[in-house]
Amino acid sequence: MILCCCANVNERQVAELLRQGPLSLTELQRNFPVAQQCGRCRDAVCEALRRFAAERG
Ligand code: FES
């Protein structure tokens, strides 16, 4: 599922990166330019970061 249309980043790409450890939004943006253009995805990106962190335990 696409997470950020502007940067063409999907949830799988973010999940794979998060296998290395939890990230803040700023840290994620060093790897993928999400939530830096229209900004509509910002809440969804933050929710995905929380969800992936919770799944890791
Ligand atoms: S959808 Fe992510 S910045 Fe536009």
C-alpha cells in the first residue's frame, strides 16, 4: 500500500527500514522524502511508524 504518493513510498519499504530499529519521522525522512511535499500523508506516516514500532514490541 502506498504511504506517500508524492514520494512514491509504500508501507513495505518503510517496514523493511524499521526492521533495523525504530525511527522518528525526521529519521525516516533521511531515507525517504515522505511528508515533505503536499503533507497529506503525514498522519498516515506517523501512524505507520507507531504501528510498526508496536509490532516490533
Ligand atoms: S502524499 Fe506524502 S507528501 Fe504528498
